[in-house]
Amino acid sequence: MSNFWGKVHKTHGCWLWLGAKDNHGYGNLRIKGKCYKAHRITYELIIGKIPDGLQIDHLCRVRSCVNPFHMEPVTSAINTLRG
């Protein structure tokens, strides 16, 4: 986890993930052989646990953004409507 923040470029708005990304542009991170979404990691580190059954919606619409203040936990239906 120590090299996690080295892969984040903080701007005045978005915090851009510089590490590996999936085919959709979301940041990926491997921890002990398991793959996690980088935006979910920062949300849980800074804001807290993502409620069960909810997804993270990027309010800024920048998929590589890991700024937790640009995110909101929402249902799948809401995330799809907003997308």
C-alpha cells in the first residue's frame, strides 16, 4: 500500500490514477495477488466503508479519478441512469 499514493497525481480537482487501468479506464491495483479498483480503495481509506450493495459513482465523470470527494455510493440503477 505504500506505493499506492505514488501512483496518484493530485490536481486542484481530480486525483488521477497513474497506475494500471482496466479496459474501461478505471484504475486497478493488486494487493496480495487480488485485483481492486483504485477509486474504491481511496474512498474506503478516506471516507469509510462502501455500504453493501452500492456502487461508486464518479460525479466528475473521469474514470481514472480516485478523489473520494468526487464519488458517491449509489445503487446500480442510479449509477446506470447517471452514466
